[in-house]
Amino acid sequence: MTDGGHGSYEPDRTTGGYIPPANEGWRRDVAAPLYVPGAEPEKSSRLSRRDRGRVRRAELRRRRRRGVLVLVFLVVLLAGIGVVSYKYLVGSTDADFAGPGTADVVVQVVSGQTTTDIASTMLDEGVVASTGAFLSAAKGNAAIDSIHPGYYKMRTEISGADAVAKLTEANARVGALVIPEGRQLADITTVDGHVTPGIIRLISEASCVDRDERLTCVEPGELQDALIGTGPEQFGVADWAVDRVKAVPDPLRRYEGLIQAGSWDLDPDWTAGEMLTHLFTQSTASFNAMGLAETKDTTGLSPYDTLIAASLIEREAQPQDFPKVARVIINRLAVDQQLQFDSTVNYALVSQEVATTDEDRARVTPWNTYAMHGLPATPISTPGEGAIQAAEHPADGDWLYFVTVDKNGTTVFTSKFEDHEASIVTARANGVLDSGR
């Protein structure tokens, strides 16, 4: 039943009377329900303002109690999760292996790893039975804190104590490669028979690891084959060197100078190509970080020519003289004067000499700066960071000549040829230069 569109009323099926809906109050424009004999008036379900306040306050108290209970539950739950996580990290048990182990394995320690991280690696590689066993053995061991990033020869299924002891042994690290400044890719043999290992041989030696009494190495021949058969783009050689590298006819020498001097870590399980790719790629990133890609703006030399100049500086001078020798190179190139560096003559020789001969200096090669103008076709060695910085930022000066005049390494720089000749006389008198030069 409706009343003027103001609201609706439902019949009380017990009394036959009418009561308003719970959300509808009496309004003056709505007629009062008729009285039905035998029906008692319905008591109002509305509460007073005071009663409503009491109800609201009681409900708020109930809500607060429920909130506290939920909060307590969450705290207990999170604490439980934390305990489970901790047990997982340190090892849910202190399970430990015993005995000599099963097999040799190479494990990597990554830069920035904590002792807990190393323990997890040891567990993943099957070295220990639980991280807890490793961490218990490592506790209080100062040698663990000095572990260097790199690759380590370990053994599977050994105790935590044996794992810590083995990891901290002096000869545990494998794959460690050190490339000195001024080193060439190939071995250097001098006229007296002395052999200086080249970068290829150093890589091969660093790759060797004795696993289960079987020595495995990447052989020098494998590395040479990879250099011959792989293009510079595949190796990750810098974009600014690719075309110049491709233009060099010698398939081995074309990569000279593009592996940076310094310390490296090689995974003994890598192939020859993977090792070389790692070295070239990381060297490219380092060269670019040194600013080689921007050198043309400061010296007029391209990035690759700057690297060539740096290799000459490395082989021709003492570190304190690097910036001055760099300036001599820039000045001679500017006036198209031959560089005439003995190091460039020696580079192409089978047996290198302390003092080159007239015959050797007359031999035409892509590197001999006595028989050509300009820079060699490639770097002649691996320059260090100091030599590269000197090539990027030469000292100020008008020098065109330099010569070492005594056995202490004193080098005299001059701008006039007659002054240079006087320095040569001094050098001969001090036994630094052969009298025939």
C-alpha cells in the first residue's frame, strides 16, 4: 500500500495493523494507522540519543578488541616466518658431511658476497651438507673475511670445517690471470734465448686446474685458433677499433693491445673463445671508461691511434716520463717526422734485440717506424692505465727528441737535433747506447 508516493507500509500479519519500515519515521503528511480491536500498539523500536551513544561506544570497544587480536596474530605469524627464513639461510639443521669428499669442483666467489652468501653457494654446489655447518666453521676465522672474488677449487661432500679450510688455502684459487703492462700477445724471445711469456700463454696457464688428479687447460693453440677464426665484433672489440683490426693482414697481431693489462678472473670451464670474449669485452668497457672514445677532441688522434701511441709510450719510457714521450709522438706526427722507435723494429722480429741493427731498422714492416711515417698498424704491446692517460693528456712542450743518458733511467728531452746529438754522446759515454749508434 502506498500513500501519496511518500513511502510504503507493510501489514502486520499478526495483528492486521500497519507498522512503518525500519528505515522510515512517522511523517506529518502520512496518516496514522487505524486501530484494530484486539491489537496492542507496537512499541517504537527507535532508541534515544543516549542509548544510541551507548550502543556506538560498545561497538567501538568490540572493534578495538578485534583489531588488537588481529595485530597480535600478525606479529606471531611474521615472527614464525622470520624463524623459518633464518633456519633456511643458516641451514635448517646442522647436517654435515664426513670423509674425504667425492669429486673436485670449481666454485665462484662473487664480489660483494657475505659469508652467508658463500655458505649458500657451497650448499648449492654440493660442497657442504648445510649452510649451518659452513657458518659454524667460519665463525671467528679471520681468513674468510679476506677471501678475494674469483674461482676456487673445492671438493663436493666435505665437512663445513674442511670447506672453510680448503677455501682459505693459499693455492685454492684458480683461473687468476695477471697481465703485466707492455706484454705482447705472443711470447717474446730475445737474442740470448730468454723467453717472456705472452698474453696467450698467460691465459693458457691461468686456465689450468687439476681436478681429480687430471690436469685440464685451454691450450695456446686453441686460443690462437679462436683469434684467427673469430671476428672483432664477435669478441666484443670496441666499435672504434673494428675496422682497423680487420685491415691488419696478420690474424694474430691484429688483436694486439686490445686486452687490458691488469688482474682478471677466468672460469676454467670456459672455452678458449669464451675466455677471449670476456677479456675483450671487459677491456672495451674499461677503455671507454678511461675516455678513449673522446680523445680526438684533445689530441687529434683517434681512439685506436691513441691506444697505439700508449703502447709505444709503455715500451719506450719510464712512468715518470710518459707524458713527455706522449708529447714527442704528437709533435713528430704533426710535422710528419718519422718516430724511429726501436721498440717498433723489435716488434716484428723473431728474436728481439736490446740495440737494433741497421739491417733491422731498414726492414719494411707494418710496424717499423724507421721505415715508415706515422704510427704502426697496431699497438705493439698492452699499455697500462698510466700510459693511456699520458697519451690522452700529453705534457706541454716542443720536444722532438729524447734519449736515456744513464743507467739510472735519466731521460733528456730536446727540441733541436744538435742538442739531441749531444745527449747521445753522453749516453754512449755512460754505456747506455752502443758506440755504433
